[in-house]
Amino acid sequence: MNASSESARANRLAIEGGTPVRTAPLPWELPGAHWIGEEERELVDRVVKAQSPFRFYGPDPQHMVETLEKEWRERFGHRHALAVSSGTAALSIALSALQVGPGDEVLIAGYMWVSCVSAIVRCGAIPRLVDIDATFCMDPDDLEAKINPRSRVILLVHMSGAPGHVRRIAEIAKKHGLGLIEDCAQAAGASQDGTPVGRFGDIATFSFQLNKNMTSGDGGMIVSDDDELFRRIVALHDLGYARNAAGRLDTSDESCQLWGMGARMSDLAGAMALAQSRKLSQITGAMRQAKWKIREALSDIPDLTFRTVADPAGDSGPFMITTFSDAETCTRFVEALRAEGIRGPEGSLSCLTMREWGLHWYFNIPSLTNKRSNSRDGFPWTHPANAFASEISYDRGNLPVCDDLHDRSALLTIASKLTGDDVDDIILAHRKVANGLFNR
Ligand SMILES: Cc1ncc(COP(=O)(O)O)c(C=O)c1O
């Protein structure tokens, strides 16, 4: 092959028979998992050796969960922090701490995760969908338009690693006397203008599931600055009651006799989460640096629009979202990128159209669109206090911006251990595909 035909082959898109930019898969997403090492093993070992995996009592408790909570408070400036078994449980506990139930509406953006609507419905309340904007988080103008006398709480989800209009939404919550829960499951370690996520609302929740910025396999955290709310949070996450100094249940406080959710974190998970939490800023720093290097290198491509991130310095970095002129271009771009080798190992979800992002979009959640119930009586949809819900539809078509961005956006996960070569390949592949598809 002569030099010019070689260069023609290198420029030809791999999807059209050209040479791919790379053949080795990119690393798995799963930010925290790449950093699991000796520190986690050492702390887990201590719990195993002490034969004491329960946080509240045992032969020789190692206080891993307690230390995790203490360090979390100090790191992010919260008055209270409680580790729990999952981000989903954390949401249920937060809503019940605010006494949300039948007759109440909880405002939630249409781009979120199934756990958010699941927590709302299980506590007997009704989700009220709010549209998103170019931040891929809740649109404050649509929020104001959706607020009505039944609104009780705003569940603000910091999607895909970074917050949107969090300050404006906190102001709206205050103005209307609504509770504000921040779901920080996808954004641990993120901030806006120096304020960490979780510091804007009444309660904030985190997840330590495997595909989160830090992980203990499963796990989560709830934070609040409010003493009374936190007393309820502690009882709700356990068996409905406080515990005494010996770690035994204490039913004597008549003001705190609730129904617990059995969502304690074990000291084994606590050991993992503690070791990971000490690495969180390194993990998010690595993703942020790689992501913004890629975004900056591609900023001159006019047909590629990036998600708006108000404060790039506070982005925790695990996802890069791009938007195209239409759905067909988006699909062709993503398929061409994958053919260039911009994909993870088998089974990973690393280079996708938003149409492949399942239960993150309201109309993809069948239990929501079909108003399913966990009980035979159809609760909460059939509860008399929720009669208004019969007029609410959750089908596609209710949130125009969500529907539009879902169709023509794509998502690339930014692994926390990308090498310089990986980053260069991602940039090169995007430029090559943009050149091949847009400059014909
Ligand atoms: C926005 C959001 N909220 C809540 C959760 C639930 O967390 P978990 O899987 O720990 O229950 C997730 C996890 O995927 C999430 O992405």
C-alpha cells in the first residue's frame, strides 16, 4: 500500500471498513472498583479478625461505619451523617423522615433513576414529573410551573455526576415552603462553586453501589443538618426506634416510635466504604481531568453539543453527555465510535445512545407508566387522598425537553483509570467520526 492509500484507509471510518482507532477495550466504568486495593483489604480484615461485622455491638466492634460517618461529616461539612444499606433505602428513609405520604406530591425530574419514583410510590405519595434542561437536571422554570397545593417535597437528582440549577431550586423550595431532598447517588464528591452537593437541601442521599464514584458493593449515606429530622432518620433506617449507649433498642421515647426499614450498614460494608471514601477525591479528580481534557479538545466541532455543567471544577466526572442535531445522527455517531474501539469490555455500558439508558427515563419505567402497586388494593394510586392521580399520565409526551434530549443525546462513561493513550484515542475517534459524518 502506498502512503496516500494508507492514509485514506486510516481516515476511512472503521464502520465503513477503515482501520479502527483502537482495538483494545477501554476500562470498565465502575469508578470506585478500579481503586479497590490494600486499604480496603486491611480494614475488611480487621472486621473479620475481630469477628464483629455488626455496627452496634459484638465481641470487638471495629467502628468502621461510625468512622466513615465521622469522616464524611468532616469532609463535607454536614452536622449529621448516617450510613445505610443502599441509595434506594436512603431515599425511602429521607421521604419518611419528612413524613411524606398519601395526598402529597413529590416533584421529580423525568431523567432520574427508577429508585427515585419507587421511593415516592412506596411511601404512598404521587410523583409529579418536571422537565429537564441543557444541564440534564431539573428545569427550575418547569418546577415552578408544576408546584401546586399538594406539592410537599422536591426530590432533586444530581444526574450523571454534576448538579444543575441547585441554588435556584433551593430558593424555590424555600419560597414555597417545600422540603428539598438532594439525591447525590451519581455525584458523590461533586460541588458547585465550592459547596459540596448535599449541602443545599434538608436531607441528601448517596449510593455506594458498584457503579458509583465510590463503592462498597452496596451501601449509601444520608446527611442532614437538622437534629429532629436526623433522629427520625436514625430510627427509620433501623427498626423504628433509637438505640441506647450499649447499642440495644430503646423504645421508651414516645416521640420516636416509628416503622423501621432494616437498612443498617454492616461494619464489613463500612470498612470497604471507609477505605473508598478516603480515595474519593482522587477518583473524581482523575475522571474530571480526563473528561474535561476530552471536552476541551472537541469544543471546536460545531455539530457536537455538550451538556451544560455550571461549574466544571465541581463536576465529579463519570459521564460525558453529547447532543446531536437529530436521533439518526446520534445513533450513527455512537455506532461509528464503537466501531473505532470506543467501547468497554463485554458487559460494560460505556458508549451509548440515551435510548439505551433504560430506567433513567420516566417513560421507560413500566411500573410508573402502568401505575403498578406492590399490594392487592392498588396502593397508593387507589388511596382516596390520591384520587387526583387518576388524571396524571407518565407516558412519553409529558416532558418535551426530556423526550427530545433522550432521542438525540449520547453518553460516554469516563473510567477512573484511563491512561493518557486512552484519552487521546477517545479524542481522536470523536474527531475522526465527526469528520467522516459531518464533513462529507
Ligand atoms: C440517581 C440515583 N438514585 C438512587 C440510586 C439507588 O442507589 P442503590 O443502587 O444504592 O440503591 C441510584 C443508583 O443507581 C441512582 O443512580
